[in-house]
Amino acid sequence: MTQNGRHHLSCISNHLGNAEYHGLSNQGATCYLNSVLQLLYMTKDFREALFRCTAETSGTEFDHDLKNLFGILENQTTRPSFDITRKLGINNLQKQQDAAEYLEKILSLTSSEASQIFHGKLEHKTLCDTCCTEKNTDEYFWHLSLELFDCYRKPYSVEDGIEEYFSVSKYSGENQMYCDQCDAKSDAAAKYVIKDHPEVLMLLLKRFNFDYNNMTYVKNNCDVAVPCTLQIPEGQTYELYAVVDHVGDLKCGHYTATIKSQDNDRWYNFNDDCVKMLDFQLPADSTSVSNYAYLLFYRKRKTHAEDNCAQVRSGSSVLPTSDEEAEEIREKEGDETVEMADDGAEAVFTGTDEERGTTDMVGVASADLRLSPDLICNLEYQNNRAAVEQRMSYSHQDWNEKNSDLHDLDVGTEKQEQDEGKTRSSGERKEEKRLFTKYDLYCESLMPSYGCGSKRSMR
């Protein structure tokens, strides 16, 4: 269902009949537990990692309880066992609880091999305005909390919330921060940076706030604009795959989960023991609006070899200019592939890291352009600083020498062509020089990003 060009995830009245998935029975007021258990079951990476864990390796007792539950859930409707509710400290099945709180309890009780896909690391940077001392501290997280600010005049934007979360905060006046170096309070600036991006990013929309006038928690039912694709600072893209909704207030409400299956890319609504497939699907570039969304789950976008750029090996000095040449390189290089654009003007290099199962990315260049084989960098794993700096060890002086080598190469190529009786027009030579210049600028633009002899160091 859409309104004003936007989908409404909360509108789940239209279904396509029963689904091939099974539900969890409500034992009183345990919808909060059912919704997050369904989320974990439908998260394929978590489920597979859980079944790999054994008591002899890194498995826990709670892993065993979850495996039993998931095993039954594959074939029929069931309910969480007494062992699960007991280990989670649930004594009153008739009391409404917070879904986010119990999801984190579950993750803390499972083995790290399974739960690590939800685990991320933040770096909190603080800079003293007086002495310019920078203090960095690491913080691990299961979720990022977004304040629902400026949400009464228009729908709250998750993208704006992420931008606000990672923006620089200024501390002055009564909010000055204590500086160890100055041994006094001082004006300061602080910001968060993601050091380790989790495979699954959980965002908590802070709908429940304490009302000091009435001395109780109240719920904010504002509309929230939820993008299906989310860009996180440090260059990571995530795709929405699950939403946990909450209807009602803190003490009397109901939780459901809307989840995209990895098996068929269809969206399903999990409402305790009732599971329905939705009659709409969300395009990757769309935005959904909901006044019930409480927890948002984004999966890290995978990098496929056929879609990305990768490393150029030392033996490849010239880009192929035909499909036949590309096939020859594929046969010689093994896991390295070369893809040519439809118009033949550009070529893209891809290579696969078999140990990580991911791809390395270098860039796009003209099909007529000779590439330096030394320009090999890993853009997918930006935190691997040593590897990047080892691969791209240019200083500014080295880069100037490379430019000089390119000029010598051009002169040598011209002499060789004259000896062989080949001639090229001045226009062809001018075009080749333009391509070399374009490639120089492209490579130089990569250098500051990775601290390769530049003033700006890599994070």
C-alpha cells in the first residue's frame, strides 16, 4: 500500500494467504519475545552459525535451546520452551516487556560465533579546544539509538537521524568536558566513528520517553520514513530486511515482525502464530512510512565479483580490448576476471579473496589505458590499514617519478612504432595523453583516502 508515493509497512491487512513459515504461540503477553525470536530464525547467517556451534566447540546451553526451538519451527507452529523463558529471566508471562531488551539478552547468551553478526564497534573521538589533545575510546554496541527529533511537522527521517548520530557535537559553557592534559574543564568537540560495521545493523527508534510532568513513560507515535537502502558513514551500504512494530503503549501493546525472506525475497508478517505473506514488495530505492516501527534491521550489502572492481596483477600491463583477450586473461589468471563495458570505452577489474569470500576493488579506467600494476588496494576492508598501506606505498616523490616514467614510456612507444612502420595521428596521441592524465588524477584522488604519503591519514 502506498501513500504520497511512499509505502506503508504498517499496513498489513492485505495478504497473499498462508506462508511456508510457521509461527510462535503467545503464552500470555509474550509477543515481544516471539517477534525477536522470529527475527533471529529468519536471519539466515545467525541460524546457520547457531547450528554450527556444538557443546564441544564454542556452543552454549542457550544455543542448544535455540537450536531445538528452530528445529521444531521449521516444521510446525510451536512456542518458546520453559528453559528459554527461565534463562531469560521471564517469570511473569502475562507482563509486557521490551523487545529490544530481550533481543540483547538472547544475543548475550548465545555463542559469539552466532551473535557477532549483530555486534559492531564505535570509536568516540574527543578533541580539546584548548590543548588540541584527542582522546579516543572504543565502544561495542548491539544497536544504535535514534532520537525522534523534529517529528511533529513531518515524518522523522532515519537518514537524517543517522547523519545526526555521526555529526560533531560541541561542548561549551556548562557542558564543558574535563581534559586530563589541561587538568581543567574546557570547550571540546566530539563525534562517533564506526570502526567495525556489523553484518546486521539494528536501529532502535526511541519512541518511549519519560514524561516528568506525569512521572511516567509515554510513547511517541510519529511517522517515521524508513529507507530500504541506508548509507552509513565510512562508506558502508545496508539494506532493510526486517522491522519489529509496536502498537499501543508501553504497558498495553502488541509486537509483530515484518521480515524479508532470504529464500524468495518476499516480505512476511509474523504475528505470533499467524504468518502471512504480504501482497506488496519494496523496491530497493523506496522509502516506507510507519508510525508503528520500533526496531529496524539492515543487512550489510554484499559485494559480488561481477559488480565490483578489483586488483590488477603484476603481469597485466595492458587492459584487454576484446572479449577474446579477456577470456585469455581469465584462463591465465584463475580467479581474476575482466569485464568490459557495452560500449568498449571502459573496463572493470575484479578479483576474489578466497579466504574472506569477498572482492577487492580498485577502479574503472579507459580500455585504451595502460595501468600501473602496483595500484592494488582493498577498499572493502578499510580497517586493514597495514595491508592497504603496504599495497599502496606511494609517497609524493614516488608518484612524481611514476609520472616521469609514463612520459618516458610514451616516448619509447612512439620510437618503437616508428621502427615498426606504424604511424598515429596527432589526435590519437593527444587522446592517449588525455587518458593518461585522467588516470593520474583518478589514482591521485585515491591516495589521500588511504594515507599513502598524504597529509590526511586513513582511519
